[in-house]
Amino acid sequence: MKASLRTLAITLATCLLALGGLAQADPLLSLDIGSGTLQTGFQAMAPNATLQTFGSYTAQLTPVGTGMGARNRTTPTDAGAFTQGALLRDFAFASAAAPDTSGLDAQLTGFIPNWPYKVAVWSFDTGSSGDRVSDWYANGTQVVDNYTFDGTVLPTSNADYQVGFPAWADPSGGLTIAGRQDATSTSHAVFLNALEVSHLPTQTVLAVDVGVAAKIQPGFDLMTPNTSPQTFGDVTVTFSGVNTSLSSRNRTSPVDAPPAFTQGLMLQDFIFANVGDPDTTGLDALIEGLEPEQPYWVTVWSFDTGSGGDRVSDWFANGALVVDDYTFSGTVLPTTNDDYQFRVPVFSDADGNILLSGRFDADTYISTAPAVFLNGLSVERVLIPEPATLSLLGLGLAAMLRRRRPR
């Protein structure tokens, strides 16, 4: 990589951090492509056209308009700030062919339909001297123009020879990351050492603990059970019973058991829907004041130590089922903060609202046992870099549009 491009890569990393920590998102899928030494923290993906499975995800490399080869080099090696030698030594590549139309496709499945992600691609080969120039696409949208490396210029940091960009999964939860030989290249130009998919970072816009003032979970605002609606900054929350009334309770348990469980105050107090007809009875939480048609993560806490036996509920967001058969028994105490909560992806509607609905589950309904409980909730907005900001980096990322959810 030439000095100017290395500087540009550093600028990219700095700007992505400024845009809410994009470069720090936890990876969902990390693949090291090749037959050499496996990079720590990555899973091995064979450099062939076979469909391969990695937990709930699948991945397949496909040559387009040309052949596909693979190499395993002895360089680069780790040195100083550079610790990804194992990642860059082996790779798949597309044979030189028709520019603009030939290259490699990495087809990935298993992601949330229509949801935004951050994708990182590593592309380098010490055996390829001179500028090798490629263009990269995500589900048909160009995200990187004129990606360039020279194999004689060794990396000096892990930021070298990789590029990250936002990408939207298609309606089936698929991501196709495509590299194409740029028209300026006459030699092999499309190399793929590794790829990684992560969630984009988020910003919390609402965090409320439903209950009494004496038991507010740190980091949350108090929402009193009998006052609705209530406004928190730009966001308004309204609770309502559906075909029934709402009640509240304030328990003395569970209590914190550090370090794994520290949310006792959250789970001790709550509102709940009184019993009624199954399927049509429960509670609604209307969240207003969000950005219209944007992706959010919604987290719900639902538990009560005073409710023994399985309590089963179904949860909906803007009418779509997001959690089926959510179950707890109050006799089984939480041991970590992940217990008795769920986090779901939701798009706000055209008015900037999210309607969260909990309903009794018909199959397990007991006429004397409330099942729809709400201890607290939080809403996080997914941070997607603006195209205008990305275009300042000169990497052709202005073509990445801030897409809306398909209607």
C-alpha cells in the first residue's frame, strides 16, 4: 500500500471511531480464508466454492467470469503493531479476466433481514507486486472504489490492507460481498484473505426502570407504573392494558449477586397485565419520538419472583411477532444480567413510533396466573454513517445509501 493510501486507511479508522465506534463493534462472523495458519479469533474457511457452515451462518466463495485460485505464502510475518500475519499469508483470488465484470463473490446467509451491518474485508498478497486495484460491492451497491495494494509494501499495523463499510442484509438475511477487477488492472487484482461481519454500534435513546423511586437501576430513568404517558428527553412512553387492566408490584428479591448479576433493582418492581382472554390480552408500551423508519434495538426485562411456575408470553413490535413463548419461573433466580431479558431488532414506523406488545400465550394460558410482566425497557438507535461523511475519505463510499426498509 502506498503511503498516501496507508494514511487514508488510518483516516478511515479514525473517522469510523468518531461515528460512534463503528470499528469497535463485536464481530458476529470472522472468517480466515486459506489453508495456512489460522488467525487467532477467526474461523477457518476453505478457499473453494463449497458452501460452508459456521454456527447459524453459511458462507460460500464463487468466482464470477473467471477462475478462482488460492495461495499460502510465508510472508508477511508479525512485527510490532502488526499481528495479523496469519491472516494475510493465505487467501483466495480471482484470475485476471474481463475488468469490471470478473472477480469473486462471498455469499453469506443467516443475518437479520433488511438489517444494517459493518463488513470488513482483508485483501493482500506479498507475491503480487505493483498496484493491484479492485472495486467492492455489498448486495449490488458499490462501497469501495479503487482499493489498491502493492505486495512489495509490507503492512506495519493491523489497519493496513483492510477496509470496513456498512452493508444491508437483503430480505432473506443474505449479504453478498463482491470484489471486481478494476479496469486499470491487467493482473490478478481481487484477493480475499478474510472477511468479518459485525453489528453496527448503537446509541441509547431510552432506558427506563418501571417501578418505585427507591429501586431505580443505575443508568436508568424511573417510570412510575401509574403515570402514563411519561416523557424522557425526546421520547415519550405510554403504557396501557389491552382487554384488561394493569397492576404493579414491588418485591424484595432478587438481590444482586456480583459480579455476574447486578440488576436486582431492575427485577424487583414491575407492571403486569391482569388475566383475561388468551392471545388478545396483555399490555402495550407505545414509544414515540424516534427517528422515522430507522433500525433500533429494543430490550425488555420481564420477571417476578412472586410468580411461580412457568409464565409464558408472546411479544410483538409494530405488529410483528419478535419473541414467541418467552418463559420465566419466579422460583428460578437470575444468575447473570442476561437472564430474564430479551433484545430484538425493530424498525420504527413512518411516524417514528415503536409499539411493543406483550400478550398471554394461548397454549399455556392459566386463568389465575398473570404472564405478561414488564420491569424495564431500553431503546438503542443503530448508528449508520452518513454518506456525505464517508465520501470525505475519498474511498468511493458515498455510493452507500442510507436505505430505508423495503415496503
